[in-house]
Amino acid sequence: MVIGGGEGATVREILRHRSITDCLMVDIDGRVLRPNGKPIANLFAGGGAAAGVSGRTGAGGYASGNGLLSAVGLGRLAGLAAAREISLDTAA
């Protein structure tokens, strides 16, 4: 997962590696972004999809709770952003 991938150059570089099969580009609130940087309506990434924020091996090795921290943190941000969008939709 790439947070704030800009024009997508980072995602393209990541996907050049044969061992990488999937990659998500998200904004700081966990909204999944299209290759052009625009969010896909009502699609957020969190939980297991967020496990790779700091890499599967953490800081050069296993770091207890590292994947859980990123999953919970981004999951919370995504949940808050989704709630804001729902409240804006219902207010209109």
C-alpha cells in the first residue's frame, strides 16, 4: 500500500517487482485512489490491506505489533472519513 502516491510513479515502480502482485494507493484517510489520484467512491482500505504500510518485515526484522498498529491506525482514519462522508450525504 502506498499512502499519497501522487501521480502513481511509486506504485508503478513497486509493481515492477515479480514478487509483488497487488498494490493499493490510498490517501491519508484510507480512501483507495485511482491511478489518476482521484478517490474511488465509498472504497476505503484498512485492516489486512493496511498491513504493509511499514513493510512485512518491519524495520529490517520482526517488530511486534507493527502490522497491527498500521492496520488499526489506518482503519480508524478510514472509518472516521467514511462517517464524515455518510453524514454529508444525509445532510444534502
